[in-house]
Amino acid sequence: DAGVIQSPRHEVTEMGQEVTLRCKPISGHDYLFWYRQTMMRGLELLIYFNNNVPIDDSGMPEDRFSAKMPNASFSTLKIQPSEPRDSAVYFCASSFFLAGGPRGNEQFFGPGTRLTVL
Amino acid sequence: AQSVTQLDSHVSVSEGTPVLLRCNYSSSYSPSLFWYVQHPNKGLQLLLKYTSAATLVKGINGFEAEFKKSETSFHLTKPSAHMSDAAEYFCVVSESNNDMRFGAGTRLTVKP
């Protein structure tokens, strides 16, 4: 398996522009997570999906951020309009529910998208 | 709710000496615990995990961690550090599949 795939790996844009980050989870995984990592705040969970349905978006900073998962193999995180404070590395991760398994299963992370908003 | 504290933000060791990265957790249940490693400009990679089986867990690259319920600790160790171990390490606690709590991270520096 290729693992979690994210694109683009780097994105540089100007303030006010729309940014779309993409993620392809590992096949068969039913959970998908979006994280943001900054020096100041560390790793923050933005939103997660279960079976393509958004379950908890309480970590999304504000209405400028939106995420979708139209099918089991694709998700997007969109920022519109972007601001310099959105500059960060955005990670997508996926995992699967193991019936009868332990509490919590490991998440598999993509390589991240480094976003710079000028 | 669960939480995790990594006791050192930065650890520096010499190559060939032991590594100890400390982690304490808080949980109302019997949680799963993980250590992830992040090399510069890379994603997070799972080093090892504890899921209520053996308390001493062996991971990749010679790392291991011991779950100590009485001390609510899950410290990461390695007998002999290698230059390639220099990275950021995250301790994680999880009580359910959709809820992982990450520590703030420990940066490991390995001196030649």
C-alpha cells in the first residue's frame, strides 16, 4: 500500500486566495483526520470523518475552513480566503476501527502539506 | 478526558549512549498508548504501541517502552543512540478510535 497520500506537498499563496489541500487515505480505513501543526500550537486536530461523514469539526478554526469527504478514497480541506496565520503544515491521517480490539487504533499519517500564505 | 505530558521538551545525548524520553498520561480507562517519531520535514511515523497486552513494548529501530500503570508512565528508551535518531518524538494516549491526545513533543538531539 502507498500509505496516506497528500497533495500538494508545498503550497505558497497570497493572502485572500483560496487553498485546497487533498488527501487519499489508506484503502479500507474508515476514519480520516485532518491536523494542523505549527511551532506555537503543536499538533491540532481540525476535523475527523467516519465512513465519509464529518463527526467532529470543533477544531476547525473558523468559517474560512471547510472539509469534505465525497467518497472513501478522497478528502479535501479548503481555506477561503487564506490568511498569513494559516501558514502551517497540514497533515491527513487515516485509521480503521478494529471490532473487539483495543481502545484506540494507530493513525497512519501522510507526509503533510506545507502551506505558506504571504 | 485523557491527557499526556512529555516531561522534557528537549533531550540531548551523545551517539552510543542510552536514550530516555519521558511520558506521563492521565486516563479514566485502560488506554492505548503510542510513540510517534517525526523527522524534519516528514510526517509522523509510528514507533510502537501499547494496547493492554505485554507491558514492555518493542518498536522499530531498537526503541522500546514500558507501560507502568502505578506510575501512569510510558517512557521511551533505547540502549544506544544513533545519529539517525535525531527527531521529534510524540507520546500519544487514546481512549477511543476517534480521540488521540498528543503530547507537546520532545526534540532529541544526538551529538557525535
